Amino acid sequence: MRIELHNRLGQPQVIEATRVVVYDKFDNPVALSLEISDGVILSEHAGNSRNFNEILRNLGVSRTVIVQRQSQVPLDEIRFS
């Protein structure tokens, strides 16, 4: 699979990879993609915590991700300065 990384507004960086784990700023894994075979890609995110934690363990990532659902309240308006 091909990964395209963007950092701010700079030029994208393109990398070939077979395994990608995305971490947040607290070093918690939040998403992963794994190329099982040519063109077959498995993707999971922390919201699907049962499969996500199991796949992380199988990949050798020794972290347990706990997801808490937060209720969302829509904003009345958004202002840009």
C-alpha cells in the first residue's frame, strides 16, 4: 500500500508500507492498516476496540486502547478570525 503523509501545507511525502499504526500525541494507537496480501488491506480504528486491541497484540504492539464515547453537542456557530 502507499501512504501519503502531509505535514502542514508542505509537499506530501509518499511511502510504500505494509503496516501502518497511527498514534495520537499521547503515544496511544488510534488506527492501523495492514496489507495482508497484494491489494488486500485490513484497516481498524480504536472505536472498534475488541478487534483493534486483538490486532495490535498480534502485531506485537503491547498497548490496550480504552475508548470512551463522548456525547457531542453541535455548536451554534463557528467564527474564523
